[in-house]
Amino acid sequence: MRPTPPTPITIRDVARIAGVSVATVSRVLNNSALVSPETRENVMQAVAELGYRPNANAQALATQVSDTIGVVVMDVSDPFFGALVKAVDVVAQQHNKYLLIGNSYHQEEKERHAIEVLIRQRCSALIVHAKALSDEELATFLEQVPGMVLINRLVPGYAHRCVCLDNVSGAVMATRMLLNQGHSRIGYLASSHQIEDNDQRHQGWLQALAEQGIVPPEAWVGMGTPDMQGGEAAMVELLGRNLQLSAVFSYNDSMAAGALTALKDNGIAVPQHVSIIGFDDIPIARLYRPAADNRTLSGSFDGSPRNRTGVTGRGRPAGS
């Protein structure tokens, strides 16, 4: 015969021990200012004595807000997004909040579904990286969720809630570095994901080459998924064309790492025979051997005060 489970401690038990009403206990647990220090101390003593733990779901329903922050990224296993989530989590924990994470894989329906699920969870704020949804749909979500911030996406009229990279300038800077080292045949490892970041970085690469009177043929562009496997495949594609490239600008550091693998497997020394420069400056890129240069971009989410709007959950909760 199974033992009878212990009766759970309720807020009514706390009120009885503290000699106050249930409403007063609720005010204390929700840090209301409308409680005297003496009453607050009595209630907290009763909470400790009974070992009472508030029901998070019940609190969320009652207050219309939870202690969670929703985060939507392309793929949390990607080093760039892993670092972003870590930065958000550091700030969230400073405010006693926890993360719910959704992966969207740059797919419209997955982005929409992830945002809607987090709204239904009554998250106090949303940090969203969305590339497939339209500006109009994102604007609707921004109106619905005052605590929502967009990462690496600029929606007209909501610039104050968008933290963006200057992809064109970053790509120009990276390509110029290669040009200044004497390279002129510079390839580009492009992302196969149809998002504006790739178009803008491609534009910056073209712009820097044009400054030196260089018009690269399409054959100088290798394409792959924006990860190590894609970078390796794109580099193999370029090598197979026998273009005699002396340098490569990579869409991101993960693709640059894959390119290093392809070059090593083909007996090509870096940087003696081919130089590579990446984009994003993810921490693990500093461990690559041989090293690929990389660029740090202003505007990336680092948990600094200017980037904390969504994390602190100011404004109404998601879905309110």
C-alpha cells in the first residue's frame, strides 16, 4: 500500500500562522509596498517555519506576469547565439529571472510559433532574433509586447527597441584589411540562408573591392550553411574552381573554421598561401589553429546597460 503523500502547505496555512489575511500574505510575497515591516517579517517567518513555496503558475495567473524571459534565436547550438543567450542570462539572473528559449532556424513559421508560445507563457520580456518574419508582423508583436526587443533586425518606427549590427561596414572593414595586406583576389564564403545579413555582408565585400577597382566574378563566391560544415563545403567549392584566390572573407567565424579545415585537408597553409578573415568574433574563434582573423562589431548584445531594455522586463508583460 502506497503511503499517503503529505498535504501541501498553502498560502492559507501561512496566513493562519502569521495571524494575517491571505491577501496580506500575497502582498508580502509579491513585494508590495503596502505592508508594514513588522507584518512582512511575521509573514516571512511563517513562510520559513512552514517551508512554504509559492506556486509559480498560480502567481503568473494572478499577476499576469511570470519570472521568465523568452529568447528566440536561430539555433542555440551556434556559437554566436550561444554567446548571445549567455549574455541575456547573466543580466536576467541579476533581476531574478530565468530564460525560456526557442529555436527558429530562420524559418518563418517556427519564428512565429516560438514568439506566440512565449507570449502564452506570460514571459515578462522577449529577446527575439527573427529574420524570416515580415516587418509588419514583427511590428504587431512589438505593439503587443512592450517588453520585446529585436536582435540584429531593424523594424522602421521601432529603432529604439532594436539592437543591430552594421553588416556592411563590418564587411568593408574586414575586406579592407585583406586588401591592405596586399591581397587582390579575395573570395567570399556566403551563407545559403536567405537573410539580409548575407546580402549586406556581400555588399560590403563588393564595396571594398570596388574601392580598389576590383570587380569580382560570381565564381569568387562559395555558398554553404552558416556553420562549420557549410564553411568547409563552400571552401572546397572554391578550391575546386582553381581560382588562385589568395584570401577569403567569411560570412561568419563558424564558416571560417570550416574553411580552415578544408584548407588543411588540402595541404594549403594558412596564412602562408591563403588568408582568412571571419565575422562576429565568437570566443572559440580565438582558439582556432591556424588562426583566422575576425572582426568585433559594435552593436552586438553584450549585456551592457543600453542593451538591457528587454531583459529587465520594463513595461507590461508579454501578452498584456
